[in-house]
Amino acid sequence: MQNPTVGRIVHYYLDLKESTELLAAIVTRCWGGDRVRLQVFGHSQFAVDNAGGSDVPKSECWCWPPSIGVIAAIGGASAGSPVGGSPVSLPPATPQSPSVSPDPSTSLV
């Protein structure tokens, strides 16, 4: 397993009574090896001290998110599409020029 560094995004698996919930987390401190402090984001934010890493999803541990190639290989999303979904089609971007008025009493709305 690759050792984590501060600022990396990882998955954290919170142990619940009936299931394990996948949450996003950011590494905020490294203690060596796979032991880290995490800032976890979910329904609320909380910190986890001295969390251990795992190569596979495991309760109360963090692991690296799968790459798009791995997700596609197991039948999920293809490159450029959201996980587990179809490719997203967005309309082309249209350049917008800001409205500038020399008269401050003129509304920009």
C-alpha cells in the first residue's frame, strides 16, 4: 500500500450498527506507515485520530479510492462519466461578458 501524505483524499468506512458507510476524508496528519489523522465529511464533519489503512474496504479504516479504470473494469462508470452512471452531456460553454456601466445608479440586473 502506498503511504499517505497530507492533503490526499481517501475513503473512510464508518462502522454503523447494521452496515458500513463510505465517507470522503482528507488526510490532515501522517504518523508514519498507514496511520493518519483524517477530517471526515458526511452528514456532519468529524476527525478521526490514528486511523489505519487497508487495501480493501474495511470498517473504521481508510483506503484509496478506486481509479476510473478499476471502476470501469468492474462494470461501473466509464472514463469521463460519473461513478455508476451514464456519461454526462453538458451544453457547450458560452462566453459571458460582464455588464459594466459607468453610471453607479444603473442596476446590473
